[in-house]
Amino acid sequence: MQDKYIDETKQGEAFAIAEKPANSKKLFLESYGCQMNFSDSEIVASILNEQGYNTTLKPEEADLILLNTCSIREKAEQTVRMRLSQFKNLKKERPNLTVGVLGCMAERLKTKFLEEEQLVDLVVGPDAYRDLPNLLKETDDGRDAINVILSKEETYADINPVRLGGNGVTAFVTITRGCDNMCTFCVVPFTRGRERSRDPHSIIEECKGLWNSGYKEITLLGQNVDSYLWYGGGAKKDFKNATEMQKLTAVSFAKLLEMVAVAVPEMRIRFSTSNPHDMTTEVFKVMAEHANICKYIHLPVQSGSNTMLEKMNRQHTREEYLSLISKAKELVPDISFSQDMIIGFCGETEEDHQLTLSLMREVEYDYGYMFAYSERPGTPAHKKMEDDIPADVKQRRLAEVIALQGELSRKRMEGYVGRSHEILIEGTSRKNENQWKGRNSQNAVCVFDKQVGQKLGDMVSVFVYGNTQGTLLGTQATSAVV
Ligand code: SAH
Ligand code: F3S
């Protein structure tokens, strides 16, 4: 199971739940890409729930089909285009059907979607979901509708997301939107706009609400959670200078994490995604002090070579990254890490590639999410650099990186064997319906036999007796006694 990206099998899956019985219209809502998109879809479902729509799993019975899309790599966009062409026949049969594109592809392609793709009636960017009711009035009157205006303020703080297709145990809570980092390869700053933080009080209220509804684990979400900063409700202009503003009122990510850990003391807390440039040792200290914060950080690095890191504008060196990792290991015992890597970025040499492999060995990541570089139109890398690594070289290097991560994962999983772990029951194992699956604090997946009286959401102590490359094999009770 992947924590950062939605489980591959869920990509493009539509989710539905029973909503307002009085609603008569049907919405088919399908999400692609990162956790943020899945979380945004819950906001969209909530807004449309108030407009008379309940969700359905069957596109053929929908009045409105929405795809929440991803632009991060070319392949992600191709998948969405293929899906849209599948809806062509449905639309021919039922002229009243409205088809819309939401999210990053909507933002990137804007009106091009309406011009090029005759299949789409509605284009809505990530900051314009509140405008959906107005836009739908336009499409009801037979006109195409578009809103791709990005906002510096929108956080949807007051919208209570409809929890779609979840297990009722784990949920996402968005804390920041957008990204100001401008990594040269990345399209996100262009599709999701400027970074902004959500009011901490609305975050705490949402977390408490989730606990009261039976949820046992939350993941605080943002493109770059570590740069979370809330100025106590005042605008920057209300303060004489930045230092005064921070001293008086600012809530940093470390502070927010602590506030959440205290507000819902029995809730498991995770967060994603961290950026090495913005990560502080304060965060590690808070993690060490609160047992309910999971001992796991997804800390993308993208490359082990300083030359590549500089070209990527990551704003840290290999050495700084490694010292951050050492500090975390020192302050948070038993901590685990996962990575994102981009393979074959502009000008990557064999030596750069070897540096990526050696960094991975040094950190010993539990997991990794590894991608061949995909040039994205409009990004600084597209404008100023040459995508010069041949596809076969990218693929060979990617295969080497994936193989090494496999070895490291197996080694890390072996390290969890021979002791008991607290596992949150998140569902039934896909391979064996008599077994539960869940994760330990370090985010490693564990499967074990079900026992009478146990249910989803229970926290159980499981003795790990073995492992595969990515999964822990556990057993309960008697066998835990050595
Ligand atoms: N901070 C974000 C990162 C978004 S992109 C988050 O919350 O996840 C997710 C990952 O996709 C990046 O870390 C990077 O490894 C990969 N990625 C981004 N742009 C890419 C590109 N042009 N080609 C290949 N991989 C890319
Ligand atoms: Fe993209 Fe870098 Fe932000 S990877 S989302 S620009 S931190």
C-alpha cells in the first residue's frame, strides 16, 4: 500500500456514498493523481451535495460526470484523455449529460479543453470549486462554462468534506494549498497556484469532528506541509514587519502538529508531503514528544547529486539533506523515511545517477516513489533546459533505482521482524479475506489473521514473525509470548 499516492488500483476509481435522500440528480466523480486531488474531490462532492447531486458509481446513470485530473507527468494526462473519449458515446446518446474536467489539467489547458475536446462542457480549476453551482447553471442553459482563476486565499476552510469511498478509519485533512517552491521540473506551482495556509482552528475542528465520527487516523495534507504558516487571522499588512508578526501570532507547522496531537490525543497523525528545504528540527522534537504522531516522514529528495539538485532548484544540497536525516534519526527513535526520485533529469550523467544510488543506500528508505523525468510544458526546465537523456537510458537507470529500493525495503522490513507493533486495522487483506491489513507507526503494511470480536479501526498489538519485500507478516496473542 502506498501512503503518499493513492493506491494504484484506486486511480481513476469513482467513489460514491449515500448522501441526501432528497437529492434527485446523480454525479459520477472520478479522481486521478495525488492525495490532494482525492481530498479536493470530497470538497467538490460536498458543494454539489448542496446542489441536489448524490454520487453514483455508474457513469451511464449520471447527469454530471466530473474527472478530477492530474498533470504531473505526461502519462497522467494521457490517461485522462483516454477516459474522456470513452464518455463520447454516452454523450451522443444523452445530449443532456454534462461532462466536466476539474483540477490540474483544467488549470493547465484552460479554454483549450473546450476548443480541442468537443467532449467537455465544463472546465474548473482547483481554486474555483465554490463557483460550480453558477457554472452548472451555464451548462444547464446549453453554454460551455469555465473558471480557472487561481486564488491567493481560498482554502475551503469552512466546507465540511463528504468522505468518499474511505474505510471510515483514515482520512485526509488539507492544511495548505498551492506551492511557492518552483522546482524547475514541476507543474504544480502553475496548476495549483500560490501557497496558502488554512486557519488552524478550522483544522482542529475538522480533526475533532473526524474523531467523533469514529476516524482513528488523519493525514495532514499539503504540497509542502513544512511551510505551513498562519498569521493569527491578521493580514501581513497589519504588522510592522515579518519578525514582529511571527513573534506575536504565527503558527508554524511544528506548532500546528502539536496542537493537533493535543486536540485529538488518541488519533494517529501522519503528514505529507515534507520538503527538506522547509523541514525544521522543531518538527522532529514534536514527533518525539507525542506518541500519537506516527514515526514516519515522506521526504522527497529527487536526486543524490548536487549538480542535479541545483538544476532542479531544490534549494538544498546532498549534505544538508543527509544531515537532516541524521538529525531526525537522532531525535526520533525508530523513525522511517520514504522518498520521491526523478530519474534522467536534464543533463544527468552516470556519475549523478551513482550519487542517487549511494544516497539511497545511506538513508535506507522504507519505500520509494520513482519516476522517469517527464518534461512539462511551461515549467522552467522546459523553457531553459534540454530533456536530453534518451528514453532507454532513463528506463535503465529507473530500473536500477527501483531494484535498489526493493533491496532496501526488504532490509527495512526485516528490521521490524521479531517484535510487536501497534497496528491500526484499516481493512481486509486483498489476498486473504480471513486476514486484516493495517500499518505500524512507521507506515509498514502488516497482514495477520482476524480474531473474533475485532473490527475495522481497532488498534491491536501484533507480533511480526516474517516479511516479504513490502509487507510484514504478523500474528496475535499466544505467539507473541517468546
Ligand atoms: N510536494 C508535492 C510534490 C508533487 S509532485 C507532493 O505533495 O507530493 C510528486 C512527485 O512527482 C515529485 O516529488 C516528483 O518526484 C515527481 N514529479 C514532479 N514533476 C515531475 C516531472 N516533471 N517528471 C517526473 N516526475 C515528476
Ligand atoms: Fe512541485 Fe517542488 Fe512544490 S516538487 S509541488 S514545486 S515543492
